[in-house]
Amino acid sequence: MAGELARLTGAEVHVLHVVTTAVAGDAVLPVESDEAGQGVLDEALTQLLGMDVKAEGRILHGLTVQVADAVSRAATEFRADLLIISPHHRSSLAALLNPRVSDAVAHRSRMAVLLAPAND
């Protein structure tokens, strides 16, 4: 979706992926490996570049509870006009106990946010 919008408008796409860790008791545990995160970023950039869209990417690292702030800060640094997020689908109970990152980003950001479903 980001690629199609960028092609229509001549926009540049900045892809951001946050490799997360979580705190469990007094331990910090990886939720995703650096290699997996880089793979997600590389796949997105390959698709965008294949569509002749100008794109660059960045990996950030942070705790799961810091992701929304990290995304909002990065979008501000990029001077983004539109922030496109693919929300993860979880049960209502899981969302109640741990709010969705996409919801938190939408509330924190000072720019338009588009929630785009993931392509399965």
C-alpha cells in the first residue's frame, strides 16, 4: 500500500522496523532476532525498490513498551506526511492487557496515520 501511494504521489518511503526486547521479571528477553528484523526490512525495501519507489530503511532496537514512542519520534525525524502502520491482529483480551502499538502511535503522532492490513 505504501508503495502504491508513493508511486501515485512521487513520494519517498522511509521504512522503519523496531527489533524488540521484553522485560520478564529481572530479565530482558529478545522478542525478535536482529537477523529476523533485518529480513523484514530488506523484504520491504526490495518490494518498494522493485516498484521504482525511492526508499530507505532503518532498524531500531527497544523494549516492547517503547515501540510507539520510537515510531513516532522516527516519523517526526523523517518529516513524514503520512505514517502507514500494519497492525498485528490479536484477541480483544490481549489488546486490553497490552494496548496495540498501532493505537498508541496513532494517539502520539502529530501526522496522519493509516492502518493498513498486512498482505497474507
